[in-house]
Amino acid sequence: MRQRSLIAITAALAAGALTLTACGSRDDDGGSDSGGGGTKVIIGVDAPLTGDLSALGLGIKNSADLAAKTANKDNYVDGVTFEIKALDDQAQPSSGQQNAATFVADKNVIGAVGPLNSSVAESMQKVFDDAKLVQVSPANTGPGLTQGADWQTNKVRTYKSYFRTSTTDAIQGPFAAQYVYNDSKKTKVFVIDDKKTYGAGLAATFTDEFKKLGGKVVGTEHINPDTKDFSAVATKVKKSGADVVYYGGEYPQAGPLSKQIKDAGVKVPLVGGDGIFDPTFIELAGKDSAGDLATSVGAPLEELDSAKKFVLDYKAAGYKEDFAAYGGYSYDATWAIIEAVKKVVEDNDGKLPDDARAKVTAAVQGVSFDGVTGKVSFDEFGDTTNKQLTVYAVENGEWKAVKSGTYTG
């Protein structure tokens, strides 16, 4: 966890006591094909590559790998070849912190993409910032990561090395509340969260906006994300008279939760954030999940002209796993680092300077390019300037986009 000392982590690494899972497309060592000579630049990728959330994590890893391969194929940065080094955090903050220390210890690592989970990011930020090593997450949505713990009243950027290509729950939660209240005409919500950074924060921002609109919270509950028996919660939902359930958390719990609520005779939609936006949710929730809703960052990739090449290239690359919810954002996060490396190299007579990490971090702040997900740039907090969001509904066993837009507060 965050409190675990970096000294202890380093000692564990040196003693060989730490086992890290690295997955990749080059000899199964976690790296992309560096494609020949020149200066090798490694971009670390941290994500859950095994476990319940691996569908999302592998999409992140593969998409970052595709960006590196594309840059190498196009010789995008003269004299530089990019390589991906992917480590498995298993969605655990302690593993994420250990992985961050591993990246920092490798002098060839110039930047890192990831993680998936906001709670994992919290454990990594200081390790990266102390080393002036840039981190760009494609998926973190916790507002405090960029704007500090008191972001609602006093926004303060704590770590200048941290950026993200996904928008935050300060926007996502209220956006969902507006859709549920104004579009779906639901007025009585039962709010559930998994007590984690992402889930609790998302539920809180949804709740605040829903109440502001005139909706009523008829019940709240916190669940243990390690359990799969939600029958007691389902009973409470049934007694509450709720006409909608909002869940702050991820699909491994959201799917069974939706199913057990429906099985209890409560035929109301379960609504969640980008953490439930995956086909696995529908598999776990079963046939009665029709009508369940999820918000996710950005617009649907299949509707974006900017994403067409990415979708084709990803398929052509032959990855076994889908790019999933964060593929486009992972590609753009990786490309932001590549763009920064390009600027630093060009500003230094065609080679990387001795203080490359610090200069790349500074350069990421100023990047601006047309990415897979649209225009990619960052504001003064390191947040993406792309505030687009989409509501999806389960229809005929698939997620279908029903509304895209931005939160109007």
C-alpha cells in the first residue's frame, strides 16, 4: 500500500522475492519489437494482466504495444526505437507501487502508461514523481489524482508527472445522474459502492448531482468486493422502493449484483460507470441485464473517424484480446509520451539528453495532437481536455450507445 516504504520494496526486488508478471508480443517478455538499432526507449505499462480485470488490462497493454510498433515502423522519432515493458499489478495498490519502483530502477524507461485503477495510481504517483518519470493513465477517473484530496473546494495539483487521457468522475458521475433523472425519468435511487477509491468517489459524485436535480436516495450500501453473495443487499433494494440502482465499482461485482437484484424480483436497471462497461458484465449479469446502463469516457470508437485506422491496425496486429474500453485511450497515452520524446530529441540535436525523464515530463504537458480518441492535450492539472462521455445500455446482449455529450454543470 502507499505506506509501505520504498526501501523495503527495493530490498525485495534485489532479493528476488518479488514475482512480476510481464506479458508482451516479443518472446513473451512484455516488450514490443524495437525494430532495429538506434537509441532504445522503454515505455512501461502497468495494468491488471491477470485476474478479474485482465480483459481491460490486456487491452491497455496491447494498445500501448501497437503505438510503439507504429512509431518504430514509421521511424517517427529519428534514431529512437520504442519498446514496451508491461508489468502486472493485479489491480492491487501494493503491486502497482512495486511495479513503479521497477520502472524507475530501469534507466531505459522514459515514461509509463497506466494503471487501470485509481487506487493503484495513488500508490504509484509519488514513486514516479520523485524520479521525474512521466505517467499517463488511459483509465483513472478519480478527481483527486490530479486535483488533490480537496478537489471539490480547493484544486491543487500534487504531482506534475501525472497525466491522464480519460476524463474524471467529477464529470462522469454527474453526467450519469443527469441521464438517469432527466432522460430515464428515474427519481428514487439506491446507491451501492465497493469502498474503493474509484467506486466510492464515483458514487459520491453521482449522488450529489442526483439529489441536486431533485432525485431521492432511498438507500445506500457498501459491499465487500471479494464476495459474490449480494442477496442481503438485494433484499434491502427491494424494500427501499427504488426505481434504479447506482453502483460505484467494477464489472466482476456489478454483474452478479445486477443478477441477484433481478432474481430477487426487483426489475429495475443497474447503472454504473466505465468500470462496468465491458462485455463480461453482461455475461455475469445474465439475460435480465437488458436495460442496465453504463457511462464511459469519450465517444464510441466505432463512431469516430479518428479511430478507424486504430481499429484496423489493431485487428491486423493479431492480438488475442480485444482492445476493450480503454484501447484508444491507451494508444493515445502512449503516443503522448512518444510525441514528448520526439520534441526532446529534436530540441537536443537528435539525441536524448542526460535529464531525459524530466524533459519528457515537461514536454508531455505541452503535447497536442489528433489522436485515436480525438484531440489529445492536457490542462494545468494534467487532465485531458477531452470531456466527452457516452451512456450505453444493454440491448440484445450487447452494449449499445444511447447518448453522447458532455456534462453541463
